[in-house]
Amino acid sequence: MKIGRAHYMKKLTDPCDFVGRFFFSFKNDELQWQGQIISKVSEGVFLVQLHQWTTGESSSQVLFSVPDMMAWKFYDTAEDWRSALAEYESNKAAVTRSLLRSTD
């Protein structure tokens, strides 16, 4: 399931443009990580603040390299980021309901 189809990702021409962006990462089309990029540590390496799924509160800080971030979905604001998550969860719930009805 894709997230944020209504949202688009601007081309980031300067690696420092990543700093401050909110993101979601995926594994097998499922959300894996969520958080915000908080600083550039070195060329191609960024410090990321992860957020808990259940509360949205900050959890761990982790280093990621740009190649690890290539498939992430980025958002300019926390509002856009939360809106995309709500859309993803709504779509996922609709698919689940549809699958349950088809097995009846």
C-alpha cells in the first residue's frame, strides 16, 4: 500500500535540504520507520529522530545514509506527515474490510 499519493516529494538538490524533513520508510509495502531528519553528520549521513508508532513520541536517534533513505517518503511539515499517515491508515483499513467481506 502506498502512502501519500496526493502528496508529492520535491526534488532535493542540496543534501542539507533533508534536515528538518519528516518521513516514513517502508519494508514490503508496510510502514517501517517514521521520524524527522535532525542533522547532517557527514557527507551522505544524517541523524534521524525516530518516533513511536503508538504515541508519536520521540524514541531513538539513529544514523542513516542516503542510499538507505532513497525509498523514503518525505514531507515538509508535521501536518503533511500526519495527514499522509491518516490517509495510509484509512486506505489500509478499507482494504482489510474489503478482504474480510470477500471471504464471507
